[in-house]
Amino acid sequence: MSEYSTEPQMAPATLYIVDDDHAVRSAIALLAYSLGWRAYPYGSAKEFLSNYQPTTGDCLILDLRMPGMNGAQLLEELGKRGHAIPAVVITAHRDDPLVRRAETAGAHVVMTKPFRNDSLVEQVNQAMAAKA
């Protein structure tokens, strides 16, 4: 059993990971796979929006600062479209003014990089539980 084990779920969780840093995307995707979750990594908000199916996602993990559309703008756009999905925002800049904007747009939590894997898993589980 993984040290990041979670309560059994009826179906594997589906996570969308949006981060312009390939290493971060890959690491989070590998963590998700190790838990039996489905992970769909995207390098930009635009790429995510082009592929997003509102009925399939359980949680969105996204970076706050990205080229083009940032994480707060992505959450705002999803809200405009009526697509509420629990979101865990990650950022290296906790004091960034975009943090409050992301929270206002519906982020479940904003986590500061670097973060512990078990903390991320806990926040994802809480975000998904809040959706239910």
C-alpha cells in the first residue's frame, strides 16, 4: 500500500494538471498514477480549455503564474462557462496578488511550492470531498 493511500473510491479520481513547468506536471501526474488516479497534464490554460470535458474531472491542479492565461484567469473562465471543478492552486509566490483572485474565483486552496506530496494528496482529497 502506498504511503499516500486514500480512502477507497468507487471509481478512480480524474485529475487535470495545468502547469507550464514540465517537471512539475510530470511529477504530479506520476503521483496521481501511483494512487490509481487518472491524470491529464496540460502545459497551458489554453491547451486545457481546448480539451476539457466538464463531466469528467474530479479535481484541477493548476499553477498560478503561467504565460498567457494565468491560473486565476483560468478559474474565472471556468466560472463564466458554468464549469465548477474543485481546484488546488500551486504557486512559488504566496504573496502574489493573484492568490486572492484565485481564491475569489473558487480555488479550494492555494499551496506554496515546494510542497509535500502527502499534503497535495490531502488537499486534492478534501477538494473532491467538498464537491460531493
